[in-house]
Amino acid sequence: EPFIMELPGYKRPLVRSVLLGVVQRAIIFIKRAGTIILSMMILIWFLSTFPTAPEGAASPAIHYSFAGMIGHALLPVLAPIGFNWQIAVALIPGLAAREVAVGALATVYAIGGDAAGSALSTTLSAQWSLATALSLLAWYVFAPQCASTLGVVRRETNSWRWPVAMFIYMMVLAYIASLIVYQTAAALGG
């Protein structure tokens, strides 16, 4: 019987070994994710702060910043799925890591003066409709996970063809899903 292979006996892992492995992996994750999140938040802060508002400006300073300009430029594309310019700003760094999107929303709303010391959840519930919130959830179900996922696909396939195709496919799918969810929820009164 040439196809039979004898396996070694299974042993229960030591609790200490499991805990050490978990701690080591957690530290590695925190270092990697923390670096990405911190760098993205610094970038969002910079884009949300500069250039400053002109003297006597009626709107909050963030409307005149690079982030405000980017958000307003994306608004015509994202308005059909219920996204405002603040969400548009948060989607961009959210491509690097999804965790950054919440911090970006907090930064955009706080710098814009809209938060005024209140919690982000209170601000969002006052400014977003249920349809918008559901649309954003649908977006993140289908949007690309993060830039590192695309990097892994690039490395594994040794080509840019599949990561680019994957990115486009997932963005289109996220947009269509968000459009359906938003329009349906809005039609139902959400």
C-alpha cells in the first residue's frame, strides 16, 4: 500500500505556547495596523486643515481645505448613493484600512465645527438618514478590504492585472449595492 502515510500522534498544545503565540501576533498586528492608522489620520488632519479658510469666511474652515475640495469634487458621483462630502473624504483613507474611515469621519466632522463637543454618533445620527447609514454599510460589505489585500494579490499573482480588476470589480459592486440599498430605503421612508 504505497499511498498510506503514517502520521505522528497528536498532542494537546500547551496553554503557555498558545498564549505566547496570540500575544506575539497581537503585537505584530497592532504595530502594522497602528502605523497605517496613525499615518492615515495625520494625512487626513493635514488635508482637513490646509489651506486655511480666508478671512471672514462664512463656512467652516474644512470647506476650504484640500479634504473639503476632494469631498466636494466626489459629491456628484456619490450623491446617488446618499453619501455627503464628509463620507467621500472618509472613503479615501478607508481604502488603506477600513478602521481609518471612522477616525476620518470624526476628524472631518470635528474640524468642520459640526461636532461641537458632542459624540460622533450623536452628530452622525443627526446628519445622516437611515438610508445613508444602510448605504454606507452596504458599501463596506463589498468595497475592497484594504490596500494590503490588493498588495497580497499582486504579490501572489506577480501581476497588476488581478489586483486592478479586483479593485474595479469590488468598487463597482459596492456602488451598485449601495445604490440599491439607498434608493430602496429612501423609497420606504428611511
